[in-house]
Amino acid sequence: MKNTIFVFLLAASTICHAQETARLPKDVVKFMERRDGCDYFRGEVVNVDDRKRLQDIIRKANSLCRGTDKQLAKLRKKYAANAAVIDGLKDYEETVNAPAR
């Protein structure tokens, strides 16, 4: 049931961004969709009491978030001259991945 809710929320978020992302390059849109999912699950971690559900959320967050810090930096560099892209990426945190040990 909770996975269905996530899929619905992700779809709704994607639809809300449809006009905003219609003019953005596909790699940017794909990043935004993935990072939005990442951010959703990052927010869910603090609201879970069920250990099994927490492990599932952490696994999903790790899967969606892994590599997005580097991807964001690359997109900002690649599209530095594209104001629409830079504006679309402005609210994403630069660092959501835990540093490697």
C-alpha cells in the first residue's frame, strides 16, 4: 500500500513539473525525477517506527540517491549557460550522499 502511495505521489509530482520540465533536456528531467524520489524517501526515514519499513525506506533512498551529488554537479556545469536548467536545479541540495569512508 505504501509503495502504491509513493508511486502516486511521484506521478503527481511529475505531472506538476510537466510544464516546468517540458523545455528541459531529458537528462535534467530524469535527474529531477530521481532526486525527487530520493528526497521523498529521505524525508520518510524520520517518520517511521516499524523497523522493517525503515530498512525498506533506507534501501530505496540509497538506491535513488546514490550518485546524484555528482550528477547534479555535472548537470550544473554542462548547462551553466542555460538559465531554465539552472533555475530548475537551484533548489536541489548539493550533498545528499554520505561521504565515502
